[in-house]
Amino acid sequence: MDIVKEQGRETRQGAPPFCFESLRKRSDFKAASAGFRFSTPGFTLLRKPGIAEDGRVRIGLTVTRKIGNAVVRNRIRRRLRAAIQGLARSHQGPAMDLVILARSGLLTQPFGSIEADLARAVAALGMRPEAGPGRKPA
């Protein structure tokens, strides 16, 4: 896979511009809580300050037990993953680490509304400066 520089940023040729990769480390989830937030009725999207190291968009999903039992939580995760995959086809934003904190309203929200909220949230957080709130760029 070749790395090509287009319009001032590096992209991987042959890979989709928005590649869904999961956050795995607890430190990445905690770092995102120090950054920007975008809230919707179904979820809150957190962005880790700075640019992702590997040039990809990485996403972590958090669905707490407070929302419901395992069946309900897994259904919410599946809906979020499907919305993320739908966004992957059209997103042309910067590399960043995102965490989605699910709310119980996500289960009854129409799927089109979830996709629209997610696209709006990712676009809004992608336009923010690279430093988080109250921070100076390095």
C-alpha cells in the first residue's frame, strides 16, 4: 500500500479514507475524555487531542451496563458499527481518535438519524483545532 501526499495530508492509496480501526488501550479512551465533545440524543462523541499517530481514524465504543443487559448493549454496538461503516464510504476528514459513549436513546432512535448525527459529530470534531480545550498547540 503506497502513501501519497494529497492536499497537504498523507493518505494511503487503495485504502478507504475513513478506515474503522478499534481503540484497544484504556489510556486511549482516557485521553479522549480530555479532548473535545459533541453530544447528541443517542451518544456523546469524544475526540482525543492531536492527530492520530498512524494516520487513521480509530474509534472506541463504550456501552455501559447502566443502559441494559448484554442483549441490549450488543444491539447498540451493532447499530453503531453499522453507522460507522456507512460513514466510512463518504468521510474525507483528518486522522483522529474518537470514542463514542452510547446512551439508552440510541436503541429506539431511527437508524437514519443515528447516521446523520454521527456524520455531523465527526465533521464538527474534525474541524476543531488540533489541541484540546484550554490547550496551546505544540
